[in-house]
Amino acid sequence: MSPSLPAGRPVHVQFTDRLWADAPEAAAERFVAIAARRPVTVTLHDVPQPSDGPRNLPRRRAAYAAVAATARAVAVNSDHELALLRESDIRPRSVVSIPLPVDIEGSTAPGPLDDTVGVLGFFYPGKGHDEAARAAAQAGLTRMTVLGRASDGHAADLEGFVRRAGTLGLDVEVTGWLDDADLAARGRRVAVPVVAHRHVSASGSLATWIGWGRRPVTERNRYVDEMARLRPGTLSPVDPAGLADAIRRAAATPAGTWHGLDRVPFSFGDVAEAYLSWWEEIG
């Protein structure tokens, strides 16, 4: 928090425990200390859910409950996350759902493609890389692009994934960190963009695919179904059992991996207006 900010000035912060501290308890303590000095509204990310596991789930629930209890008001990025809060018995005094923004960047017309299945974002277990690799191999594809790098602490997990994919007959390229322009260029080139998260709160990678004009093949879950309703025509949702068939169809009909829309609901401007209206409403 900037030392030049006047005492008592309201602030809005983004909170996920892993960015605030090395442990959920310490992250919550830092937030509570700030909220004791000034009014704070907060957007919660990576909301606790059962896939956190039996050790981390109660710790993360307790941390998020402390944040929600001390914040003036809470925002999340999906109705799915509202449901996760209820399921964890985390009950803010005031809460609103405002989706992640998407602005369409560049042309959404089909362009030249390579022959890879692409998964976007930091690698960590549960992000869907293994599911995408198995389905790609079943679909008869032999190459995969991991757009991004390993999340902190998961470099060995990424190496293990590359080895597992190799046993399936997949040659995996890991791009590592790329700047925005290079990342977008690579994302527009992959033959089949895939989102197959097992652990999803709200998905920035899904929003990014849409912003690049792509229509990713997405494993259905509560969040994906919500986003498909919010931005019709931008996703190709499929039940997990049908992922391989969907990848095979997408590879055979590349035009279908582009949505062709110039604008979708909840652009950055729309989301900014939603936040301004929310702050005005809560006073």
C-alpha cells in the first residue's frame, strides 16, 4: 500500500492468498491489517474449492472468510464463485459478481495455423494439461504447445508432464514467458485451443483466448457453462468424455476455432463501469 495514500482513504484490492503471502494465514493477516486502517473493497480470486485438497482447503477457507468478514464489500468474477463462497460458508456483508473483461484484439478472421493443440497460462497440476494431452493423442494429433511457463514451485511438475505426454506420442513445446504480442501471435497460430481445467474459479486464460478471436474447445463445468451463456458463440463446450472427439473435429474444421466477433459482452469499459456503479451503490 502506497505510503503517500492519505490515512482513511478507501481502497480496492485484488486478493488471492498465493500472491499476498506464502501461507493463507499470513495472507489473511496482511489483508486484515490494511482493513483495520482504512475502508477496503476486494475482488477475490482463486476462491477455495474441494480440489484444494484436505490439507489446504480448510486453511484457505479460513483465510478467505477472514478477508470477507473485514472487507467493506466483496466482488468475484462469476456466479460460479458466488456459489463457491456459499458452499464454503463464506458470507461477506455485501457481495457482487462482475465478470472478467474481454476486449477483442486484432482480427478475428481465421489465419494460418500450425498442427498443435494449445493450452494457455501458467502450468500447475489441475490446469488441464494432462487431460488435453490425453485427448489430443486419442484424436490422432502429435504436437502440443504449452503457452507460458511453470507456476512458481511447479517446474518439476511441468517436466514430468512433458515426459508423460511423450509416452503418449506427443511432442510438447513449452514457450516459456512471452511478451503480450508474441503470446498473442502464438495463440492465434495453434490449431486447437483447449481449456480443460480441473480447478477453476474464474479463468483469465479462457478470456484471453476469446480476446484473440479464438473459440477454444472447453470441458464443461459450472463456470464454462456460465461463460458460454454470457458470451454466446465464443466457446465450444463439451463433456469431458467427448474431449478427444471435439479436438478431432476442431482440427478438421479450423474455421470453427475462430468466433469471428468484433465485440463481446463485458469489455474492459463495461467492467470499469460495473465497478464504478458498484462502488457508488455501496456508498
